[in-house]
Amino acid sequence: MTLKKKEHLELYRQMVLIRRIEQRAAELYQEGLIGGFLHLYIGQEAVSTGIVSLRKPVDRVITAYRDHGVAINCGISAKEVMAELLGKATGISKGRGGSMHMADVSKNYWGGHAIVGAHLPLAAGMALGDQYNGNDGVTICMFGDGATNIGFFHEAVNLSKVWDLPVLWICENNQYGMGTTVKRASAVEQMRQKAEGYNIPNARCEDGMDILKVREAVEPALEHVRSGKGPFFLEIMTYRFEGHSMGDPERYREKDEVQTWEKTDPIGVYNRYLVKQEIATKANLDKVETDAEAEVVEAIEFAIESPEPALDTLHDYTYVEAA
Amino acid sequence: MPAITMRQAISDALWEEMERDEKVFIMGEEVGVWGGTYAVTKGFYDHFGEKRVRDAPIAEAVIVGAGIGAALVGLRPISELMTINFAFVAMDHIVNEAPKLHAMFGGQMKVPLVIRAVSGGGRQLGATHSQTPDAIFAHFPGLTVIAPGTPADAKGLLKSAIRSDNPVLFIENALLYQARGEVPEGEHLVPIGESKVQREGSDVTLVSYSSMLQTSLKAAEQLEKEGISVEVVDLRCLRPLDMGPVVESFKKTNRAVIAEEGWGSYGVGSEVATRLYEEAFDYVDAPIKRVNQQEVPLPYNRALEHSALPQLADVVAAVKEVL
């Protein structure tokens, strides 16, 4: 699908906005304003931005705990993301979820799940719901390479084929499960080989640092599922520039490796493409970056000024109150 | 009122709710073509079809996890675990996903899921298939845990569970399937979270639930012949736990025995006894006694198994001890 200039700029905007949010979040974490775990999406922005740009409103999106980027792509505002990171009542999950648990059901974005692989069975069930009701939505389920080694993955992926569920499995292979390389954790080199074992059509996008290549890979995969042919498995190669989470000493990889990958920074790649193809001017892109910076500054102010959840709401949402 | 078996009462509840609401469906191991390993869903497959009575692979995590996913998108799944001993391989989804999602995302998600599971020993199934681990599940806020001891309660509570917007673990007991009792005809609903006095008495409060309710009622009958008046209180739900009728009874009798089939350490009896001490300490005339299973992995040998499980004589002896 060819994109218009406006659409390109929107995708670029999302990627830059995610990058700025993550960079500022790292600072706020160091300052102690953000607690818990913080997993940054820096380096992987092209993946979720490319995927979500192709989904229709009926398509459900669910992901793992590296979820701020997907949240932005699904239309959650920078303010709601920042406020959630700061644990405020105005956060997208009302300050009860934090970094790893952001969702906006009204936008068909189902989170943000922190137990590795545990959301795959949920995705199978959501797809089952759509199949059961005769809806034509696709459930897009994203997870890391590390999740393909856990039992939940195998139970969910197997069932999706047995029941021909409308689910698109997307493995974001950033080559490390925390600090353990794929080679040291997985018996097979390519994660898609595991889908092959369950007789699920699959593909691998070798360059997840290029958003257009991500989109090229996602489009037919999504179409496959949408046309009623059952599940599809797409592996997308990518790289995270930061540690697994804040405070990761990164003893498991060389600085050179990170620096090499940084040359393929997805934002830089896209920026150069847009300028070279004369789709956008440098000035256009600079403005996007300035605007994103301003949006994040505003979001941080909003988050800082937002109220904490009232202590007398502690027990709210433990159970759904009977109507 | 006709007297029917517990099996029939549970089967009727499922049948009626499936007839009432098309969103209700069953999935699990051997629930369909086989008719249920305890014959609870016999005839369902032929009547409701494979869409609503779904035979699943032996993969409990996805049986529960997909149930959660389908519940999130508006269905009312019943995930059947053949026995509660298999719940351990689905533990994350039962205790770490289903009860958390509503709270963790600030009330955006609801999980109207029922998980059915058979608990209890006494059938020479050995250590891994004979446990009564009910208390473990009652530990988790957000989960509802129901364990009825009569056919009428089984029917009425299961129907309420299916209509509840919260995730429910519905615990059945294989040795109770043949127990008979009167069940009101027509629409019969029992509210969740209400303990009930099943037999009135004045000397000792005997608290129990599920299989031990039947044993307790027999003990009360036997003790009556010896001039001891026992009030039997049935918890019916382990979470939320309704201490009202228990405390009220205890204030009258000043003596209590708690009988449960599971192990005593950290168990239901420990919880009930503690709450009695907390809420009615001034009424205590004797140390509260617990009757439980011996603290061993349950042996296969019939005599050994029998000696490990709490028996009628143990309950009778405990009541006499607190007098």
C-alpha cells in the first residue's frame, strides 16, 4: 500500500514520539519519578509502528511488557502514557498498571502483559471470540523471541491452528531474552521454525529497522488471516538499543554490536529515505521532531501535575460490582 | 421438590444457562464427544454442537487462557479442567491473569469466566490426582472460589457463577456427584458469597464445605443420638468468605470445629478459626478444633488413603473434644 506524504509524516511522527517518550522516561526513572520496571522500546519503533499502521479498527492488538510504543501507535496519548508511568489517576490504567500494563479497550488495544508468553493464550481466546461471533477482525499478538521458549506459546499457537483462529502471531525478534541470546535459549535459529512445526504459514522480515519493509511483511500476513485462512506467524528481526530494562548492566553484549546496530536506527533509516525520495524535506522532519519534543514536555507536565489516585479507591476494581 | 444427584444438578445448570444465553460455551478435555469424563456434559455435544461444546487439546494453560481472552471480548466461557490437580499447569492464568485484569487496567476489562474443576481424594488415584488444594486458590483477591456441598447449591451457585462478571473457580467433588438432594424446580439461583446454616443446633458450631459438609451432616445426626446438638454451617464460597452465619452461630454455641478435606496447614480451617478469634474472642469457651487430611502426599493403597483422609469418626471425636 503506497503511502501519501501525510501518512508517511504521521508514521514518522509516531516513531519520533515513541523515541522521545522513552528517552524522557529513562530520565524520569533515574530521577525516581517512575518506579518499578521500565522496558524501553528504543530501536524497535519501526516494528510496532509498521504493524499497527496496517490494522483496521476491528483488529485487536495485544502485546507484552515493552508496551509504551504500541500504546502510542494504538492512539493512546503521550499524556496518558506519561501519567501512567508516574502512577497517576489520569494514567491510561488509572495508575494501577504502570509501565508494563497499559491498555485502552476503547481503541481495541488490550495491553501490555508482563508475564512472558502468558498473553498468547489470551490472544487465542480473543480470536476465538471473534470467530464465535462471526466478526471479521484479526487479533494481532506481539511477543518477543524469548516468549517462544515457554509452554504458553506452544499451547496457544497449536490451538490457533487446530481451531483455525483469526490470529496473527508476530514475534519481535530483538535477539535477546533479557540477557540471553537466542542461540543460548532456543533450539532453532529462526522463531518461525516453531510455527512451521504447527503447520502455520509463516514468514520472516529480515529488516525490522525499516518501517516500510515491516509494512511489506505485515500486509500479506494480515490479509491471510483476514481472508479466513486461519493463523499466520510473522517473525520480524529487530534490535533494542537500550538494556532489557533500566539498570541492566549489559554484560552480555559488546558495545561494538550496539553501535553497529545503531547505524540502522529505524528513525534515521526512515528520515534518510523520506528526504532522499523527496517525500519530505529536512525542515518537515525537523518540525515533526520539535513538535514531538514539545508534546512530551507537555505530557510530563501533565503527568507531574496530575493527582495521585485517592487512597480511598484502593479496593476499587478488585471485583466487578454487580449491576 | 424432586431429589436429584449433584451430577444432574450441575449438568442442569450448564444446560439451562447455555439455552438461556448463546454467549455461554464450554471448552475442555473430553467435554464434547466423550460427554465429560464425569459425564456431566453427556448429550451436550449432540444438542449444542461443536461450536459451543469444544473439545480442547490436553493443554490447561490455553484452556483457561483462551477462556480469559474470549471472556474479555464478551463471551461467557466455561473452561473445564478435568481435575483441580491439573490447575497447577494453568496456575498463571487462574491466579495471575484472570483475577488481575480488571484491577490492573483500571476497570477497563472484565473476565466473566467460569473454571470448573473436580477436587478431592478417596478414589485411589494417588498423590498427584487426589488433592484438595482449594485454599490455595482462595488466597487471591479478584478470584471467586465456590465449592458447594449440596445439589441445590451446586445448581444455584453455578448458574450465578456463569452470570457473574468476575472470574470464578467452581470446585466440584467427585465423591459428591452421586449425592442426592432436593433442588427447587424452575429458575433457581443462589447468591455468591453467602454461607448457610444447613442444620440447626445449639451445642457446637461445625463449619465445613463441599465433601465434608455431607460428612458433617452425618456427624451431627449421629451426635444428636448422644444428646449433642450440632449446628452445621456450610461456607459454600471460600472467596468471598461470608463469616456472618459462622460468627452468629459461634456466639450461640461458643465452641467450633472446622472440617475440611484438604491439609490443615494454611488452610480454610486456619482462616475460619482465626477470624472467629478475631471477631468473637469474648465468646470462646474452648480451643477451636480443625479436622483435616493428614499431611502426606496421598497414598494409593486403599487403607493408607482412608487413614489419611478425614472421616466421620474424626469429626465426631473433634466435636466431643470441644465440649
